[in-house]
Amino acid sequence: MDNLVEIRNLRVAFDGVPVLHGIDLDVAPGEALGLVGESGCGKSVTWLAALGLLPGKATVSGSVRLQGQDLATAPRRTLERVRGGRIAMIFQDPSSALNPVIRVGQQIIEALRLHRGLTGAAARAEALRLMDLVGIPDARNRFSLYTHEFSGGQAQRLMIAMALAGEPDLLIADEPTTALDATIQAQILDLLVTLRREMSMATVFISHDLAAVAQVCERVCVMYAGKIIEEGHVGQLFETPRHPYTRGLFDAIPTLSGPLRRLVPIPGTVPDPRELPPGCAFAPRCNRARAFCSQHRPELLPQPEGRQLACAFPVPITQDIVHRQEEYQ
């Protein structure tokens, strides 16, 4: 099966400072892909760069293909048809993405007009259908309300409705549950899973919440300091994380079953892009680092068990490090 999106050697720099260091990424039709990592690792920047949404001070190079069409060199008119049409994106703060002075129904109608050419009664009927689809109660009577008259969870549902207005092939969800309470988070995640299944729509789920990734995704890419450092099936990465950074993310999560254990935080913080170490970017925080790591930057290479890994001294696959996926669901 041909990939829906193929990203090759994507690099981004702000004011001459590199922040993405050659991202290679594929998304298959209908696939659910997760991007995880701490804030500042480059997860959101990857897709903002792919869609040409970064500010003018950003320098972007590499290839981004949507079913063979190169978006990196495409004119603005082509990108505007792709954004919201073929690829839609929702963000973590719906209150800043929705227009506070335009009624929510009109905002959805505007998306329908731009991407599907619907107007009048047909556009209104479709907007109401989308509001019902994403679970907005009493959609007909709330069609003419403003953003501030909806709760945070309902506002996020409205953003999803607007994203679906163009019937996209790919939905990028950029930490869509971060600002929501636990109960509403679970509802939004269930909604994303249901919509993907019913609409055969690929999903890229960007998050630092491993439990959410386990619920939504089939395959996971772990990012650190502007690079993908581990990639594999969600069950594989959750059961036997091999990169020390991936293992550290799991060790910092409290478990809900089994004996009590002390959490093991990852020391330090993500390095400043202007002061990256000469070798492995994670080496200063890594408990498995050797002198070799401080001088050599590892490449992302295929592993015998099927995953891809960028580490010279990975965590061995042994029974004592097995993490059951259900602990994080």
C-alpha cells in the first residue's frame, strides 16, 4: 500500500538555529500514528513545517509528499487547498483557535464553503450534522451561540467538527486533550478513535501523554531534540522500550497495579537547540551513556525485532523491563 504522506529529511531552523535535524516519517492511509516526547522536542514543528505554517523567519528544507504531490515546493494556492481539505489540524487550546466574535455555526459553514463549496441550506444542514457527529448536545439550538458559551470539551468538539468539514484524509491532533479534565479527555479520545474508524481517516496524534497514545495509536515515534530516536508498533514500544529516553518516560509514570515503587524522573531538561552536545543529544541525561556517546550522533536504524532505534547502547530486552500496555490505558 502506498503511503498517504511521506516526509524525507525535513529540516527546520529559526534565525539560523537548527531545531529539526532530518525527520523521515511515513503515514499510511487510515493509520493512527503517535508522536511523543517532552515539550520542545519538535513534535508540533514537524507538522507545522510540513503544512507550510511556520513564520517567515523559519528556514525549511526537505521533502513532504502527499500521495506523490510535493508540498514543500507547492505554490500557496495548492497548500491552501490541502490545508483543511486533504489534511486538517486541531490544536490543544480551542478557545484561541475559534473566533470569539463569530457564531460557531457560521465558522463551520465557512469551512464547508471553502473546502466543499456548500452554501445556504445545504451548508447549514451539514454543519448541524457535524455538530451532532462530534457529540454537541442540542446542536440545532446551540448553532448560533458564541465560543464562550461552550465548555472547554465542547469547544474542542467544535474544532473537530470544523476539521472534519473538509472530509480530510489525515487529521493531525496536536495535544487536543491537554487543557481538559480527565473525564472529558477520555470522551475526546474515544471520539477520535470512533471517527477514524468510521471515516477511514488517518490520524497523527501529538502528545506527551503515553496513556492517551496507547488508546489512540497503532504506531509510535518518540522524538527528542528535533530527531526521531525510536519508532515501532505501540505494543512493542510499551512492552519493551529500548531507547533510554523512551524507558525513562515510562519509569516516570506511576503504575496503577503491582507493588509501590519510587518514580524515576529523567534528570535535566531538553537541551537548548543553540547548545546541542556534539554527540548524542540525550547523552548528558542518560544513565547508559559512555564516552563514545559524547562524540558520536547515532542514526535511526532498523532493528531485528522490527522497530527503528537511534542508540549505541540501548536497553536490553529482558523480562525485568517488560511494561504491560494495559497499565497505561
